[in-house]
Amino acid sequence: MNGKKKRYTVMIRENSHFMDDEGEYKHGDFNSCEEAVAACKKIVDEYLEEYGGTAKDLWKAYTMYGYDPYIISDDEKCSFSCWNYAKKRCEELESK
């Protein structure tokens, strides 16, 4: 490693704009993978908590209209799957 500090950029795609460049934008830059993942989770959580409903309804709405955050970084160990996280959260929110 050359001592250069890694940067973690969170980008968002809107599921309602699939394959449309206008539905993709930068959310922000973060100093650590943990901060970037936390930002991604917050984006997903805010959408799901606002929408409400059964796990099936939440999942359907999320995959059609929700936000798909992802991380761009040169840190190969940093990753986040919004779809896996959202699926799990749909089930957790329904059981509340």
C-alpha cells in the first residue's frame, strides 16, 4: 500500500429508473467502509420504514421504487448488498 487514504463513495440508483443514468447520483464520501455501509443501511431503512406493510409488500415496493445504494472504493474488502440487506429488513420490520 502506498499510504494513500482510501475513500468510500456511496452512490444511489433509483430502482424506478433502472438502466437510466438520471436515476443515479452521489450520496456522499466517507472515511471508512463502516461509515459507508452505515450510510447505505440508513438509506434502505428510511425507505422501508416510510413505506410500511407486509414483508412481501415491502419487498415488492423496494425492488420497484426503492433506492439501491452501493459503494465505490479501491478497498476490495468493502462491499454492501442492498438487496440482501433490504430483504432481511423487510422480514424484520414485518415481525415488529
